[in-house]
Amino acid sequence: MDLELDGKVALITGASGGIGTAIARVLAAEGVDVIVHYHSSVEKAKKLANELGKNILCIKADLSSESQVLAMFEEIEKKKGRIDILVCNAAIYPDEYLEVEKIPLERWKNTLTINLDSVFLCCRSFIQQLRKFDGETASIIIVGSTSGIFGEAGHADYSTAKSAITYGFTKSLKNEIINVARLGRVNAVCPGWTVSPMSEKYLDDEEGIKHVLKTVPLKKIAESEDIANMIAVLASDKLSGHITGEIITIAGGMEGRALHLPEEIDFSKAYKRNKSNT
């Protein structure tokens, strides 16, 4: 099916690895003029840009820096003109498992600053740029996480940031973008466990995989392409022109967290039988 994306311009943040790379490939295959953003993985970004085509713009920016985001959008405007699609994919996930009582304030602030400010700054610049060009349509897709829906012990900072952009920010922005582009849309996707560089060390254990799949009806880990394909659908005005403000979970039907293994549960403490019924 033709998604009618040919010739559209899309900025993908965090495109140099994992889900971001898959998004870039899927959109490029649909004829989208992809802009590959990266922060530090220059070799991966350039390799991807070369793979996708000679006219692909590869651009570096620290998305938590207001000045760098402004400069990035200025460069894009000069070289590409109007951006039609913004995919806010860039994020950080702290390596260390720390419960709230042990999270240093510095880590808390850093996680929220990078994961929140990057989305805010990019969306703000995107909408400001839309005002300069004619056009009724535009699409923002924010990559959240099931962590922002179900929470995640040991990563409350990450969960908090993802929940904020998925719910409060997406739901607010979808009511504002229409003041700039009449048919502009804002949606969020929330991947669950997905094969990517960010998750590989957590998925390197068969028992661990079985544990996280206890609440997943489809009993499998997602591939990055699963997320990328849904983003392509949401980016398409033909297929998703009447879809905005939606939060789409891509997690095989995930229903929450499996917090305990069976052997970890003390039945004598978990259930006190009413002696009068015995």
C-alpha cells in the first residue's frame, strides 16, 4: 500500500542506533527525505546516511541545549525547507538499577532534563518553523515507553520522564498544533521490550526473557521494525489523517509487570485462609 509519504521531509532524533535507525530505514523506503540526527555516534550516523542515499542530511546536536536545537532547525530550514514529520525518538536510559531512595538528585535531574527538554525543544522549534511555511498537514510522533505506563522499579526517573511526554505533553500539544497547521497531528507510541542496543544486556538471559514475557500474550520480544512500521503509519496523512492525541502501545498486549517469580512468593503470608471455612 502506498502511504503517500514520498517527498515528505522527516527529522528523526536519535537516528543513529536501534529503534531510530529502523525508523529511518522504513521511512526512507517509503520515499521520505530523512534527516538523521545524532549526538555522539557519528560513525553510525554517517554509515546510515550513506546507506539511505547521497542526499540524506546528517546533523549533530545536543537536544538538551536550546542553542543547539535552534541551530539545528535553522540548518535544516536552509537545506531542506519545511519539515513535515518530526519523530522524537532520542532518549537516555540510566544503566544502573536504583530504587528511589538511592537515586542521586544529579541523576534524577539529568534523566528528566535530557528526556523532557529534548522533546519540548524539538517540538517547539518544529511548530515555530511550521508558521513560516504554507501547508495544512504536519505530524509529530513521540516515542514513549511502557515504562511510562506501568512504571519501572529501579528506573523511576526514566518512567517519570516517559510518562510526562506520553500523556501530559502529547495530549496538550495535539490541541495546539492545529493553530499552526489545520490538520496537524500529534501521537505517541510506547514500545515495550524491544530488541535494541539499549535493551540487549537486559535480554541476554533466557530466564529473564521468560519473566518479562509473563504479562505479554504474544510471548515475544518486539523488533525495532515493529515500532518503525507503526510510526510510518502514524506519519501517513492517508492512513492516519484523523488520528491525533493517541497513545499506541507496541508491546504484544503487555498487561503490566511480572514482579515476582513463583518461588519468591511465601504462600503462608500471601493468603490467610479463613479458619471457619476449613
